[in-house]
Amino acid sequence: MNRLLVEKISRSFGGVQALDDVSFVVEPGTIHGLIGPNGAGKTTLINILSGLLPPSAGRMSYKDRDLHRLAVHQMAAIGIARTFQNIRLFPRMSCLENVQAGQHLTSRRSLVPRLLQLPSARHEDRRLYKKAMETLARVGLDDKAHYQSRNLSYGERRRLEIARALSLNPSLLLLDEPVAGMRQGEAAVVADLLRSLCREGMTILLIEHNMSFVMSLCSCVTVLNFGRVITTGSPTDVRACREVVEAYLGAGEPHA
Amino acid sequence: MNLLLQQLINGLFIGSVYGLFAVGYTLVFGVLDMLNLAHAAIFTLGGLIALWLVENAGFSIWLAFPLTTVVAGVLGLLLNQVAFAPLRKRSDSQFSGLISSIAMAIIFEAAALGLFGARSVRFPVGTVAVHAWQIGGITITSLQVGIVCVAALLMVILTLFIGRTRTGKAIRAVGESERTATVLGINVNGIIAFTFFVSSALGGAAGILFGLYFNNLTPDMGRSIELKGLAVIILGGMGSIPGAILGGLAFGLSEVLTVAISGTSNLRDAVAFGVLFAILLIRPSGLLGRGKTREA
Amino acid sequence: MDYLLQFYAIYGSVINFIGINALLGLSLNVTLAAGMLSLGNAAFAGLGGYTAGILSLHYKLPYAVSLAGGACTAGIVALIIGLPVLRLRGVFLAMATLAFGEVVRLAAVNLNITGGAEGLTGIPQATTTWTIYLVLAGAAYFIAVLRRSRLGWGLMSMREDETAAGSLGIHITYYKVVAFVVGAMLAGLAGGLYAHLNYLITPRDFGFFIAVDLLTYNIVGGIGVWYGPILGAATLTALPEVLRGVGVTAGPIRMGINGLILLLVILFLPNGLASLFSGKRSAAVKAATG
């Protein structure tokens, strides 16, 4: 099953407990939101789920496979793709090239046929080019395919990062603030994109601060505060949860 | 026993010159996270300029030394202005700064070659009055003592400066985080320029001391010390001034002892670089260095 | 025709050196294109050169076998030190490889089998200009194709952003080692060619300054394209001759100009001379060739 299981994940940095006993389940084919005030540990969790950071304790599994001690590239190989909070595009490459770079796992681009100038190499290049342009079109950037990625607007760069993540052919997408800094209209376009991906079977876990975006898009939401899960549930339940309101508005003492 | 002690003295002596040289290197690295490979060229120019002042302008070494040190500092300012400052905004500033310093090193060395000629030169006899003392079978010359004292004095002054004065604190602040330093009202550009001044002045001073001792100055004398300086700051920990001083002493001692033990000077450098290599693999932060790199 | 022969008679050695330097520059390009600041290729060239020279001189092996032996030795050493060394980043990697280079050079100076400081002499002079340029052409083609292969894309991604590259499934450590070994083997091959060029090879031929030279060829020519290092090597190797031709014979001035070029390039043309040409290629063509 394409289910993502997060069990009692903890992570400390020196004396700081960034994550404490975090557990939740992301059902396959759903869009799951991860929200919480700044510093709640959301990005740390994504970093752990994508293999960038090892957990101090706890287990996680995807597709019934234990993700313990998998390296970043191995996570990608089993179908987990991600975007980054501060956007890590390849600055000197064009949009198209960024996406083509992302085709690493879905391409062969073998050396020998290329050295021998075999037609199979050219066929593959054309196939990859087409696929890359389709992915760009999907995020609405096909008209800017040859623009240098560093010349795009902030929102366009976020969309490009999603496109690059998609070119991995992932089954689980981890998005860290995919619509941060976007206008309402642009965010709505991304929401539509994510919904259509979801309909095709993609599982999505996203971090966001844009509440209307999260509430209208996600079927399930997990709320973190100070590294702990406050609650997991449907958007309506979460909105009504008193602790969540307190976490955001700061009423009451923080947990020890 | 005497021989060992003698070697220790020699090692201490050459180590203090290495330390002085390395301190300049590590100062720039600590503040900018950049390696200034033109440092060795300024070291060379320091020695040569001092020699010129003594020989052709008739200055006494006591005047030529501080004067040349200041000139070396000015060269450092020039270096910063031309080669480092324009590149600071770039995303790959560490790399391009390195290349830039290589370019300036070539230019400086070419200048040294052009102005002073390729043959080796030496300080005129009598530049420094030399006495030798015998203490229980060990020979120490006044020159050695003088050099160690000057080097030690400079390093102590620098350490106190960095630790106690406002400018010193500003330097440390910029070394931690440039952005925070700016927010605190520190004139970052000025501090960086000042750091280059001090670093190059020390490098030039080291060159003069080196030239006085070995009494053999050539336009490429910086070459032999350049890699050793790198080894010293790795050993001591990049960005750490006490580390550079300790590293320099340790390096000087190990050099001298290797020669003494093996009987030849062949293995000396190989052992040094082998140790450097090993340290980089085992503990790149060196003996006293900072583990993390500085924030933007 | 006569003119060409005359030209070759005078400038033959420069032409040879351009070829070898271009090959060395290319060997460094493999690792630089991946964002690794390894400065050990001069040492690998030395390893390859000495090995090939010893194989030819003492064991009387055929030329091609000696060259292969040199390249393979360099590759094996690269594999051994690569795994620990390549964990280092940026300046630390540069220093580790420089230290390695010094150790190799000092070994060459001190061992008997390498002829000590005088070097290895009496190596059969088997390299011709044709050999050099044939190998160069082959290497250039190989590198150009490599850039468009899966490995090449992976290396370029690593250079841009290693963290992001990892998240795309690129096995960073493995690719770094591969790039390092390929670069080392090319350098070893160049070293072997060099050793058989002028009867001898000395430790001075591949010291710290040669290592810096290789970096300079790449910076001046441009790291991003396969012909960058070739362009850089040709320019900087030929420059002293050109200057001599127009009457600038003073060593210091030629040296100063070298430094000045490097400075101007890094300040104003950071992608090297090659960026002057690649700007003309239409971006569409570039992307369509995938």
C-alpha cells in the first residue's frame, strides 16, 4: 500500500528537541496537510522523511517498506520526491534543463550508445525532451522553457521546483510551502494541479501557512507545535480544536 | 640530550615564523571563509622591500621593519579592493575569491621578479648585530632570539587586539555572521579591509624575519612556505588564531625533528604533508578550529 | 606547404605542449564540472607519467601498454584515496588534494626507482604530435558525450546544488568517485604521453604550480563546456610565444600578463572565454539536443 506511516519520530539537535514522538498516517491518494506555527518542526520532519536527516528515534515506512537509514537518493528511488522551503533550483540551468536534470531516475542516457551515435540515443533524447515539456506545461511554464531559472518570478520558481520533482515520476510528493509568496490566483492554479495529481493516484504531504489553501485542499491535516503533534484530523475538526487555536494565538502556557 | 634541546630551540624558532605567517592566513579565513593564496606573495614582497630599504635607502632594520610591514598592509588593502571585494556578492564567492587570489599572487610574484630580479639576494652584513650565546652546549644566536621575540610580540598584540578591543570584537562578529554584523551597525566593508591590512602586514613581517634568518631571498621564496602555511592552519584549525600559533610551532618542531631523526631532509616535507592529509581526513577542523562555517 | 613545415619546425614543441596541457585541462574539467575543487590532477599525471616511463624503460613494454598502465595506476590510486577524500568540501578538498600532490612529488624526488630529483631519463621518445592530438580528440569527444549522458547530467546537477541533486535520486558519493577516477585516468594518460615526449620526466613537471595551471586553463577557458579547458590551455600555452613574437620577452611581464588575464576573467567573464561563443548558440538548439 502506498501508505506513509510515521511512528513516534523524534529528533533532537544538541539540547533542542525539534520533534517529539510525532506519529500520523498519510493515506494513499490523499493530500495531507502539515501545519503549525513557525519553528514547530515541520521542515525538520520533511527533511527526515526525505532522508536528509536521520531521526533520533522512531520509525517510518512507505509502501510497507522501512525507511530507516535510507540515503537521500534511495528515498527518491522508491518514489519520494520533494521540494524545498527556500527553493533549491539549479540556477545556471534553464527551466527545461532543471526538469531534464530531474529525469535522472526515469532516463537511461547511456554512454555507449551516445559514443557510437546510435539512433536509440537520439530517440531517448527526444522522448525525454517531450516529457520535460509536458511536465513544464502541467505547471504552466512551457512558454518559459528556455528562460534561466534564476530569472523567473518567485511563484514561477516554486512551480518549476514542483515540475522538477514530478519528473521523478514519484508516488509520494513532499512539498515544503509550495505556494508561499504566491498571489491568490497563482495558488489556486497550484491547488488545481495538486488535485489533478491526486486524482491520478499521487499521495501528497504538504507544509503550508496559507490556511485557506490547506483547508480547501487537504482531506486530512496534522498540526505540529513545539515538535509535538497536537491533533490529526479533517480540516473541520482541526479548525474546531481548541488546542490548535491556542497554538496559533498563543493563549495559555506552551507545553514543557 | 643537548642535540635534542638544540633541535627544539631551532624548531621553536622556525615555528614562530611559520606561526606568524599562518596567523595572517587564518585571520582572513576566519573573517571571510576565503583562502587568500596571495598571502605568500606578500610575504615575499615583504622580505624584498625591507631588503631594498636597508640596502638602497640606507635605512636601519629597525626602521625598515615597521615601514615595510605597513607597506605590506597597504598591499593587502589593494588586494582586497581589486580581488576580493568585487566578488563578495557572488554565490560562489569562496571559489572565485580563491581564483582571484591566485591571479593576484601571480601578479605580485611577477612584480617581485621584475623589480628585484631573479637571483637570490641577502641582507647586507651588519644589518643585524649577531651575538651567539652558549648555554650548556646549546647555541642560541641573538638573531634567533630577536626573531622569536618579534614574532611572539606581534602575535600577542594581535590576540589581545582581537579579544579586547572594539574593532577586534567587530572582526569576530563579521566572522560569525556578516548579516548580523551589518544589522548591529558594524561597517563590514571597513572591517574586512582592515583585516586584510593586518593580515598582510603580518605576512610581510614574517617575510622579513624569514629573510633575515635564512639570509637568502628570492622572488619565489613564498612558494616553499605557502603550502606549509596551509598545512599549519589546517593543523591548528582554520579560523583560529591560537591554533595558527600552536600549529606553526608544532609544524616547525616536527620539521626539525624529522630531519634530526631521519638524518636527511628528504622525508621532512613528505611527513609534513602526509600528516596534513591524515588530519584532513580524520579531523578537518584541526586542533582548535571551528567545526561550522560562517553564515552569510 | 613549406611554410607549414617551417612553422612546425619552430613551434612544434609549443603545439605538443598545447595538446598535452589541453588534455590535462580536460581531465580536471570532469571533477570541476561536478563542483569538486580537486587539485590533484597534476599528481595523477605524474603518477601516470612515471609509471608509463618505468614500464617502458625498465620493463621494455610496448608504448600503448605503458600508457594504459600509467592511466590505470592513476585510476587505482584515485579510487583508493577518493573515498575518504571526497567527503571533504570546497577548500578542504582542494587542500587535501594539494597535500596528496606534494606527497607524490616528494616520493618521486626521494625514491630510486623514479630517478630522484633528476627524474627519469632515457624514456623512448614514442609520442608524436599526431598521438597527442588523436588522444586529445578522443578525450574531447568522450567528455562532450559524457556531459549529455546520465552521469554528466548528474555531475552538473551536483555542481549547481548538491542537496537538491541528491533529492533527485543522484548517488552523490558514487558519482563523485567516478568523476574523480575518470579525471585521474585522463591525467595519467596525459602524463604518460608527456613522459615519452622528451626522454624524461622530472618531479618539477607536476608540482603545485602545474596543479594551479590546470585550474587556470579551466577558469580562463570556461568550466561549463567541453571545449573550455582546451581553449584555456591553448590560449595560456601559446600566449608566451605570441608575446615573444611581438617583442615582449621579459619573463616577469609575461608572467604578469598571465595573472592579469586570470584576474580579468574571474572578475568580468566568470564563465570563461567559452561563454563568448556559447551565447551565440540558440537556446532552443541547446535544449533540443537534450
